[in-house]
Amino acid sequence: MKMAAAGSLLPLMEALSESNDLWAPIVEDGQVVFGRWKGESLPDNYRVTDNSPKELLLPQTESLMRFEGVYDQLDIKEEPIEGPKVAFGVRPCDAAALDLIAEVLGSDDYPDERFGQRKDSTTVVTLACDEAGEHCFCRAVGGSPASDRGSDIMIYPTDEGYLLRAVTGAGQDILRQCESALDPAEGGDVESAAADCEDIEMPLAEEISPDGVTEDWHRVFESPIWEQLAGRCRSCGICGYVCPTCYCFALFDDLRGNSGVRFRGWDSCQFEDYLLMAGDHNPRPTETERTRQRFMHKLHYFVSRWGEYGCVGCGRCADKCPVGIHMLAAIKELEEVV
Amino acid sequence: MSVDWKPKIVGFACRWCAYAGADLAGTSRMKYPPSIRLVRIPCSCRVDPSFVVRAFQRGADGVLVAGCHPGDCHYTTGNYLTRRRFSLAKRFIQYMGIEPERFRVEWVSAAEGGRFAGLVEEMTEDIRKLGPNRKMRERL
Amino acid sequence: MDPLVPEVATIRKITPETASADVKTFEVQPDESEVFSYEPGQYAMLSVFGVGECPVSITSTYEPGAPLEFSIKEVGRVTGALHEAQVGHKIGVRGPYGNHFPVKQWQGRRLLFIGGGIGLAPLRSLINYCVRSRENFGELQLVYGARSPKDLCFKEELFDNWPEVSGMQVHLTVDAAGDDWDGEVALVPDFLEELSFSPDDTIAVTCGPPIMIRFTIEALKRMGFADHKIVTTLEIKMQCGVGNCGRCNIGDKYVCVDGPVFTYQELSSLPQEY
Amino acid sequence: MRQLQKQLRQEAEDAFADGHVEVFIGYQEGFERARPVPVFVRDRESVQEMVLNEFSGVSLSKYLLREAERAQEDASIGIVARGCDGLGIERLLYDQCISREQLYIVGVGCPGVVDPEKAAQLCGEIPVAAEVEKQQVVLQTSSEELTVAKEEVLRDKCLKCDDPTPRIYDALLGEEIQRGPVRQNRFDGVEQLEAVSDDERYEFWVRQFDRCLRCFACRNVCPACSCVTCSLEEEEPQWLKRSTSSSEQFMFHFTRAYHVAGRCVSCGACEEVCPVGVPLMLLNEKLLKDVGELFEEPSPHLPSETEPLGEFSYDDPEGWRGEAGQS
């Protein structure tokens, strides 16, 4: 199913918001963030939002359950999950990232119910990119500016407006819902619109590729580059928190009197206390081990477990890292090691 | 606002003065609203401004920090530090959006039972007009 | 049901293991369901509500209808809260998690158990498994040490039960002893080398503090044990227990699902981040 | 600046040649254009990697904490310091985290640092080079040269700076640039916020704090946040719950700001590193403004022997009388 929108996506968003909880890139105090839609057009020239849409599926903190009583007469109630959502204007890298997280959290052994339910009830409407940002490198890690991975509907920008294509049945249903806001895409060539996006220039991705850099991972692991990169690391959690594929979480309890809540919340392997155990033993005690862990996880451990990079090339970490610890910089230096 | 809502005030009271003042108000059978819950502290300078935020988080509609009059501190200078600290903190808490009536710092001596009762009455009335506090309130 | 939400269980019995009671064994029975079936070496996540959760290896050996047993040393917040709990108190349990000792593969082999301190806890499950199906295994040897005689865990089994098992020998040692001890005084790895076991057709399983494990492995290698015949269990901080929270990786292995049981051969191909 | 870079390398080389400097903290070219990154030069040969240009502005002072811990007892640490880092270093000195004898400070009279994103907006690409002149900045792109006003292209924090030259240094690169008063409008933002109603102000902060990711970058770069164990990570008592509810975000931001009240040097590093643009300086500057007003500190952000909250005067005002913003 394909449809077209001339000029603006606003009528489509308005139609979508009528019967859906619509989330999209919005401008808030000059920042472009992914949040609940407030009736505005998509921000001009946004590349990716500051925060990634992963928080729709894996909120930064959520309560898993409530309990009454502590040591006695314990009563546990699981927390219900909020209703379905439409995530609009997601970039292809971020949509793919949702799929990537689902590899882990949706794996057969212990599927994460809460993540799974949200994933099933979230419709992802992806806007293909017609320009790469300063930090973009999706193509270097197997993605594409026109990729429909993880998306229910694809929107391709064209000279006249936009062409829409339903990728999944859920996408089709949603498109039908707002047919009135769209035109039939007569003569619109979705393939060529997609190909145009596919072909955009992406200077960073042309130069550097992670392929093969971790083949001899023992050597990579021992490389002195980690200490150099980590020397300037501030041990903050920016990289992991803005990353659309980082999914690490912690569980923690909060107690008031005799009742409480067990929360699940994001955590970052860059924090000093991430792996700190009772008795003060820390297997990754300094920035060096922690920085190495982050890169090794994305470039090697994830690959060996799930068969692909744990990175979609959105460039947020590179953009937001206060001290320029860049995924591609690490890869470039690793290439020299290999 | 529900009809039977009554303000909840958390009071941090120095054991040497304000707490004794509250005691005096009680033993003298002075009438004041039962809206305040007193926390006895060794000195007003024991109160970290985070306590005030915590009280608002956990459901206080108002917070009172009460210490000895300047010059009367049992530990000589504790309340001078309180004065500096809360001069700043009071403004800062208001800057974050809490109405000024909801947080007060006052000096109450052990002999000022009446003053203590009056303060609680005044604060209760001010807060009653504002209604329940929702700001900074946690929803667990 | 979300895999992260535990089941409510009741503490049925608490047994102090050591003289200072810094190790206690808790008998735990789920309130709503049967005890899940589990293998030696597996662990469960235990919750004290309002405090948190931590992974604890299961010390008992599965038997339908029997309660779960956990021997826990007080080291952190959750274990501290568990030590404050009383009989009848409610805790949370979820599991069983992780891999287990490959007992089926070990049939007919001789087994050498080497434990230190509370490290005997996961071994106890294995030892009792082997004792129960005694005919399936060759000779059983246990070398166990603690800081002092007062710190020896599972005394009844150590002194009364296990020595009576045919073809099983128990060798005890302590780091330091008073007048009440006429046994061996030596560190576990030294004692082990002194006893000198043959590596022929033998699997060595060692659990204990990291430093003990390190020297024990060195001793075993000197005794001729091959890397894949040395088995140990790892301890690491965990949150979910099910391979989702990302915390407990060592290289591309997750201790929570790929472990906690590893052979030394597997460990030596992993980064030294544990 | 090119001249200064040459001088800097010379200074650093001499320091290594003397043998007393163990590490020199400065900048090197980053992976991306116009984004130099911190570097820790540990030998004379690597001095040539150091750069100093219109883009090298990442705050460095906080690294001294870690380097001082690692350094040999009698060795000293070299550091390049613009005015803002100079104040950060002073902060660490007054807090006795490091000692002056340990430091070899190469000061820079700083004309301001170019914000590469602002520059990209103006040029259509990240510029290759820039030169900050008296009132304007010349941006060099791959194809042209563009002259723009300082206001258009310097980092926000530089536009409000009145301490361009460090107050302490062992060597100074370039001319000393006289102190302000540039910031006559320094508290404009705070005053605007004070002027709105309590409810509006609350809503404003809810919105700002809701974006906060709790990455703690603001704390980690702050030269006034030097506690070995941060109260925000304390588990008993747990001051800050790990939930990111609006309520806890207030606790976090209140605590972070208030714990540096009277000690903030207004270097702006916290706001600069924030990945989601929380206007942290609006919090810090409110406290600075009030410290100035209440305790008659003419330049409350300048570190000194005494801390406004560590001392008192018998005739201090009761600052809680009156509305926010009034003295």
C-alpha cells in the first residue's frame, strides 16, 4: 500500500493523533526531543532527536510491580502497561535500533514481557533521511538512510512532498485510518524515492568500516588505544543514555512504610558503580576497562551473540560526548592495530 | 480541594528552643491547629536544605524550620550558619516554584510558646488558602 | 508474567552455619506453587522487598516436594537484610537460572571437590546429588577449608554424613586453628597439592574466594589436570538473571545464562574481567 | 592563536626538558573537524600533538583530580588554562584537592571559543579554521572566508565571560585580556525567571528536568564537585532515589546546584556538556546572584579563602524575608 502527502506531513500527523497516542520529534526549549506530539509540524532539518525513541519501549524508569508488606503478608501486583502508541518521524537508524534491542529483550529464553508488549503495540512511522548529519554513519554498520527495518510505515521525502509505504499489516491499518489526509500516490515511484535516500552522501561511512577490526579480538582487547581513549572519559552516562541500542538496566526498590515499588531503570556500563560488588570488588575499575567494554560490546560481543553490530550509526554518542570519544575514531585506531 | 483536607506541615525544631517552645505551648494549653508534625533536631543548622525538598516530596504542604534566636544558639554559632544557609535555600526553593508561604524559617525561644502556637496557626491558614501542595510531590 | 517479577516464598527454617552466624542456611518454600526443579550449580534471584535482589546459588539438591535451601553469607545490603529475616518471613524467589554442573557427562568419572569458606554452598548441591546417585560416579574426594574451625559450614554433612559415604573421602583444613582443632592447618591449595590426587579420569570442581580459586587452579595444573577438567563457578553482580540487563558479561559470555559454571578452558579464552 | 599554539608547545617542551612535569593536560585534534579533544601528554616527543585554537575549549580543570591522584609525589602536572579553567583550578586549590606546587599552569588570555555548531549554521559547513579578533570572528571554510560578529558564533558561555585570563599561572600565552565587566546583563535570565509566577516557574523546571537523563555529566565535569563519594550515590541514606520521576529530578537538580552554592566558579562546563540542554547555569547563577546580594560578595563566583556558606557575619540579613529576587 502506498500513499502520498503533498508539501507537509502536518495533516497526516493531525489525522493520526485523532485516534492514536502520537509521539514525534518536537522542539522544546530549543532542543529537538522525541516526545508526546503537541500539534506542531516536524522540526526543520532535524537529524536525530537528542533522546532516542527507545524510551517508548524501554522507559528510563518504570515500575515493574508494587508490593504491600515487607517481611510478612506480602501482596505483589504487577504494574499495567500504558496503551498503544504511534511513533512518528522516527529515523531509520532508530527504528532499526528498536529491532536490535528486541533481539536481546525478545529472545526466546526469557522474553521481556513489558518490552514485548510495548513493541507489539507501538506503530513505528519512519522518515527516511534525505541528508546525512555531521555525525551519521549508519551505512558503515550495515544500516541505510532508507532502511525499513523495525518500521511499520516508511515515509520517503521527494521533491513534491512525501511518498508513504506500509511495511507491515499494522502499518497498513494505520494508513487506512488516515486516508483522508493523504492522496493516492498516482505515478509516485516509491522505489526511486527510496533509492534517492539510499544514495545520500555520508562522508563518515565512506572512510571507515568496523568490518574485521575485531576479528583478532584478543589483540584488540589488549590494545593501548583503550587507555588513550579512556584518558579523557568523564565516566558520565551520556553515550549509553542517548544510544538507541543500549538497553542495560538495573532493578531497584523503593519503600515507604510497609509498601513499595520495584523499579527498572537504565544503567550505563560507563558508571563506576555499574559492576561494583558487595565487598568493593570491581571487575572494571577504571575508565579504560569501561570504555573498552562499551566498544567491544558493540563491535564484537554483540556480533558474536546476535550476528550483527550493536550499533546503528546514529552518531548520537559522537555528537553528545563532551570529550569527543567517537565510535568511528575508535574503529579507525583499531584498524591500525589489526 | 476536598472539604476535609487539612494542611500537613513538617516542622524541624531545635531541641533547645523551638521544641521547648512547642512544649510550653502544649503545657500551657494553648490552642493551635494540629497540622504540624515536629521533628526534634539538635540544632537548626542540622537541617540540610535537602530535608525540605524531601518533606515536599513525601507529602508536606508546608515546612517550618525553627531555631534559637540569633545569639542564643546552644552551640554558640549554629543558627548563624542556619541563617546563611536558609537565606539562600529559601529563595532557591521558591525559585524552583514552591510558594513562599509553604516554607518558613523562624526563631522561637523556649519561652515563646505563644509565638510558636501563633506561627503554626498563621502558617496553617496561609497554606489552607493555597491548597494542597502538588509540587515536587512523588507519586510512588 | 514478567520474568523479573518474583514469586512470594516463606522462610521455613534458618540454620546458622558458622559460629559467628555470618553464614546462615535458609529453607524457603514458594507460597503459591511447587518448588521448581533445578540442577546442581544453578542459582536463584532472592528478593527482600524494599531492599533489593541478589543472585544466590541453590545449596539443596532437587527432590520433588523438598524446600529450597540457600546458604548465604552476609556481605551486602540484600544479604544483610536476609540475615535479619526471621522464620515465617516472606521473601521473593525467581529461578532457577544459569547453567549447571554437567553431571550427566560426568557419569562414571571420579570427582574432586575443592571448596573454600562459603564456596562450599554450590558444591553441596552437587555433592549431595552425587551421593544420592552414588553408583553413577567413581571415587569422590572433598577438600574443604575455612579460615578457622568456627567458619566451617555444613558441619553435620562434613563430619557425620559424607565421611560415611562409601568411596568418599573428606579432607578438612583451616587457615588458622586454636586448641580445639587437631586437623590440618594449611591453605586449601597447599593442602590440595600435599594430598596430591591423580588427574586420571577425574574432574576437579572448585568454588571459593577468587584468590583461592586462582591458586587452586595453579595447583591443579601442576598436578596434571587438563584445563577442560577443571570446573569452577563465577560470581558477579547481576540484576536480571535472564540475560537481558546486560550487566554480567565477561567478553561475549553472560555469567547469568552462560554460567555460572565454567571450565578453566572456557575461562582462559575470556577477558580477565571478573 | 597559531602563534600561541607554537608558544604552548615550547612551554610544554621546556617543562618536560626540566624534568619536573610528568603529564601535560591540553588539547589535540579530535576525530571530527573543529572538535579538539583533551589530551594527556606524557613525554617530550608527544608535545607536537598539542593544539590550541579557536575551537579547543573543553573544560580541563577537573582532570587534575585524577591526575594528581596518579602522579608521583614530587612530579608536577602541566595544564593549559583559559580563564574559565583558571577559576576551576582555583576552586580545586581552595578545596585542597591539589596543591599549587604540583601545578604548572600555562594560562591563555582567551578571546572566546567558537561554537562549531553555530559556525556550521552560518557557513553551511563546519569551518576548517577560525580567528577571533577584537569584535568579530573570521571563519574559514573549505571554499570561502566569512567574517561574523562574535555574538553570532562564540559559545554562549564565552559571551558572558568576564574572566578571560586566569588569575594564577606560571606562564601566560598571549596578552592578558582585561577582566569584564562584560556581564552587566549576566543575571538577565535569572531575573526573567524570577519575574514569572511560582506556578509558571515550577512548570518551567518540570519541563527542563523531565528532559534530564541523569547521566551525571554535569557533576562529573564540575570543578566544585570533588567529593570522593558523591552524596547522590550514597545508598544509606539514599538521598537520591534512582527513579527519574519529576519529583526525584527536582531532588537531583536542587542538590547538585545547592551543593556548589557559593563555590560555583561559573565556568559553565555543566551546561555545556548537558546532552539535552538543561539550563543548569540558570540554577547556578540564581545562587550566585543571591550570594552576591545577601552576603555582599561583589564577585561571588571568584574563589577565595572563605566560603560564603562556611562562615557568617553577626549582622547577616534574613534572606527569607521578601520575595525571590528582592533583597
